[in-house]
Amino acid sequence: MTRILLNMVFLGLMGLGLPGCLALDPPAVVIKSIEVTGVNKDAMSVALHGTVANEHGGETRLLEFDYRLSISGRSVYQGRHAAEMTLIPGANREIMLPASFPFTELGWDSQSLPDTSNWSMSGSLLYLGEGVLAETLLDMGYRPTVGFSASGELVLEPPN
């Protein structure tokens, strides 16, 4: 009987603390632009530039970005990038997500690149609130994520 009562008290306390942990305002991720960072005869590398902001009243640890990039409507990259930063309340930090892809994914070759092409991307950011409860939930498989997406025009230049 005492054990059942203790379990009920523990579950009640968890119920009081859990909503606060789960109600954490997620960080806001905004991808603003794409930049060609390298081109060779077979492939291209790009960088997606943006910001991430902590709109929560406590510290937020950013763990990992998981994202996909499409060029001209074709999926050309899918990957992960370690976030490895902690944001204090109200902080706003610049981010850069790398991607690379072979021209064959798009039917291009280095001698006949278009001047511009449309791009789109989508992804999610795995983050963690402060405190032992948040880490325990992460260990138990609770993965708080926030999604983001962007699109625009990629300006291409032929390799030198």
C-alpha cells in the first residue's frame, strides 16, 4: 500500500514538472540565403546561412540539425550537422549548414551550368531545455525538435 502511494506521489510530481519542460518554447530557425562555396568539374558545395534564436526564458542547448536540400526540384543532399551551442535567453546566433552534391544528380556538367536555379530546403533542429529532467527525457527517447524550411534562387558561376 505504501509503495503504491509513493508511486502515485512520484507520478503526480512528474506530472507537475513535465508540462513545464515540454512547454519549452522551441528555438526559432531562419535560413536566409544560400552561397556557392566551391565548384569543381564534377560537383558543387554550398552553404546555407541563417540564424537561430532562443525565445525561451531559460538556456537552450542546440544539439543537431537534420536537413535536406533540393535544387531545381530534385533532392541533392540529405545530412546532419552538429549544432554544439548553448543559447542564453534572448540570444540570436548565426548558423551555416554545409551541403555538397555531384552535378550528375541534376543532369548538369561543369561546362553547361545554368546561370540560376531554384533551391528549397527543409529540416529540423534537435534541442534540449535546461535541467536534469530535460536530459532524463532525452535519455528516455523524447527528442524535442523544431522544423524549418526556406527557398530561393541559387546564382551559379562556371568554374575557373
